[in-house]
Amino acid sequence: MSDSRREPAESRSAIPVVSIRDVVAGYIPGVPILKGADMDVAEGELIGIIGPNGAGKSTMLKALFGLIKVTSGEVLLRGKDITGKKAHQLVQQGIAYVPQTENVFPSLTIGENLEMGAFLRPSLFTERRDYIVELFPRLGERINQRAGSLSGGERQMLAMARALMMEPSVLLLDEPSAGLSPALQDQVFIRCREINEAGVTIIMVEQNAKRCLEICNRAYVLDQGRNAYTGTGTELMNDPKVIELYLGTLAAAD
């Protein structure tokens, strides 16, 4: 597979667009899942977060997006502290989040789901809808179809599309390929690249570690709530220790 990834974007801005500094967070008081995690994301990067089950990958996104309490440490957006801010406040500041499950309104049509995505700024709806149906033409063809009747892959596309309605600068994706066939997984990853190349910074948690590393600029490997490894996708795919512990024989598939 040819490697068409852009170089990491650190040079575009001296201040990372997103920083996580020594964050401790979890769901039950006194039982942290993240135990001092760190991350820096430059403007325009596509960052992958991989690691074993229970490592804290999804927890990191939820801590960033204000869905769980950060016990200590800080989350920064362009150098400004956003630790503990509510999700709707972060949406207004340009961060969008796509959860792994229950990420569409099944009783609403595709068009109505997109309208909900622009709820905070309804004046954007028509312009953003036109952009979305160009990016996801299948959604445009089925604009009046109820989301509950869509396939798993189509629902995932709709969830991403709805998140893009507010024209975010940062998109958080939690397991976007989970439960999809290999062909549909490829479509999701292709769309992620297209969205990123359009200027949206993406932070993506992904169980399909090899495919994630193939498309990302850089990645973080989490283990037991802490950073275990970090590097470019190519570096991590070729790191013997990462292969042994986290990728296994999948890394040698090419």
C-alpha cells in the first residue's frame, strides 16, 4: 500500500489545537481509567488512539469532550483550558464528537438528523447540508429515509455527517469502523481521510489498529490508562514491540 499521508502538521501552529496534560479520569470516584495520559494534536492532523480493550481510549475522548469528570490534569483547546466544560459549550467552540453507539436519531429522517446537527446554528443548515450530501452522496439520495432503516455503515456515515453540520475544526471519532464489514470499514476510513484533507483535525479511537495506523499522521498507544508508545503511523507499524504487544500478525499482512 502506498503511503500518501501528509507530514505531521506541527509546523502549522506553535500551539497545539488540542492538548491533554497528565489527565486522570474515570466513571467511578476513586477508580480512574486514565492515569496520567498525555496528548498533543497539531492543527490539521489525523491522530489515531489505539491499544488493548480497557486501556482508556474511549475514556480519553469522553474526558476531552466533557462527558466524564477529569479528576486532575488539564485539557486545552488552542492553549486555553477547557477542562470540565460541558459538551454543548465545546460544540460551540468547534469540537464535534461521534460516539460508537446510539449516534443517530432512528425515528428521524436523514434530513432531520442533519437538521439536529445544526441545532445551535440553524442558519448554517442549507449550506452545510449541501456540503454533506456532496461528501456522502448516498445520504443525499435517501434524505427522506428514516435513520432507523439504514444499514450499520450508513448510520455511521450519517453520524459523522451530523457531527460535521456545525463546521467543526476538531472531530472526535470513537470506533468509527466497529461492527462493519471490511468493505464498509474501508469506506469509513476513506471518508475520514477526505474530511481531514478538507481541513478538519481528527482524533480517532480505533480497534482496527493496522488500518488506523495506515491513514493517520501520528498515533498514541494507550495501555492501562497511560501512554505506552507514540510516533507516526509508519513508525508504530514497524516497531517490533508495538507489533508484538498490540498488532500481532496483522502488522505483517502487507
